[in-house]
Amino acid sequence: MTDSPKPAALAGVRVLDLSRVLAGPWASQLLGDLGAEIIKIERPGAGDDTRGWGPPFLKNDAGETTDAAYFLSANRNKKSVVIDIAAPEGAELVRRIAKTSHVLLENFKVGGLRKYGLDYASVAKVNPSLVYCSITGFGQTGPDAPRAGYDYMIQAMGGLMSVTGQPDGSAGAEPMKVGVAVADLFSGMYAATAILAALRHSERTGEGQHLDVALFDCQIAMLANQASNFLVSGKAPTRLGNAHPNIAPYQVFETADGYIVIA
């Protein structure tokens, strides 16, 4: 006899996903990969913004284009449901789903869900053990809290573009964004980690929490050794191309038949 398959780590966990684009969907996708049930709420007639962010688009058996590859990169292992949360009956339906969920994930602007009765204070009344995670540009409090946050601007404001690209005086020298939306992606990773910790707390105590995840905060944290170098030395890091601020050799070298990396 063979052993029966063991349940996934998050089997039995239901996630109500009100997020769209990348940071939030990336977090819920990770939870889905670990076995959670993800119920993704999408807008009538349009769905998640990224469904149309192509080309390229996935083609079905009939050769027709459907969803953009971008959407597919962050939304596997999910059940999509169309609900108009602006309609009272739609908002009530979401609250009913929240009552039987363990996690609610959203990335609306600060206070954006309050008018629908879907903010943390409202939803916690129907499910006190709910882990409610909000992903925003600049957090729930502070002078920039009302501002929208996008990966590109966060990479610029958070210092990543000042350490990415060719050094001043070199060909092509200018602040450079990373080739993928890492501010969004790392925020999604931080959010997933925080959700897992809050789930553990909820299981032990029956008490839910409101998690405040900000793209800007996550971007600053991502500066890692570059930020630490600055805090210790007082000298702001600069763009070094493919070189490393602390280690040598650690760069790209041109050879007769191409490039090699020595680290």
C-alpha cells in the first residue's frame, strides 16, 4: 500500500482576495501555492486590471486571445468571482464570504473600503478572528497615507533606482529601475509572511489583526546592506553597474566570445 497524500500546509484556510494588479495578487498566489483556498473578487465587465495588460495574451483551443500573460503570472490557484462591491447587495455578499474566511487581503487606497462597509472595523464585527491585510503605497497613517503607490515611483522614492544602473560618467548612466516590479513583488512576499504569522496568532487566541503593509516600507527594507552601509558610514551609496559595494571581484567581464561573471 502507498501512503495517502498529505494535505497541503494551508489546507482548510480560506482567503478572500479583494486585491488586484500585482502586490496583493502575488501574496494571495503564494498562499494558494501552499494550499489555501483563494476566492478572488473581480469587477464586473473588466476584472483585474492586468487581464488586459498585453500582449502577449494566452490563446485558448480556438486560437482566440483571452487573458494577458501578466495576469496569469500572479493569479494561479484562485477561484474568481465577479461581484460589484459598490452595490449594497454586492458588499453584503462579500461580508458573508468574509464571515467564513480566515484571511482578507486588499490593496485599495486608505479608507477606500469604508464606504462599502468592508474596512477592517466593519468586517471584524462579523468575524473577530479574521486576519485582514491591507497593502498600500505608504501605509495606513502618516502624511503620505492618502497617496496612491506604484512600483515605479516606489523604486525611485525608496532609493533602489539610485543604486541601480551604470555609474555616473559611464555610457548610459542614469537612475534605472529593476527589470521586474520588485517593490510590488517583495511587498507581496512580506504580506504573505505577515499573514502566516497572524494566522498562527489567530489560531492560538481567536483574535484577528489588521496588517499594514506599505510598498515604501518594504522597498526601504529591501535596501539591505546598501542601507546598512549608509547608516554605518554616513556615505550615500551610488550606482556601480555590475560591481559590488563591498566585494571584489564581483562583476561582469568582457571576453573574446561574450561576457562572463566572476563573483
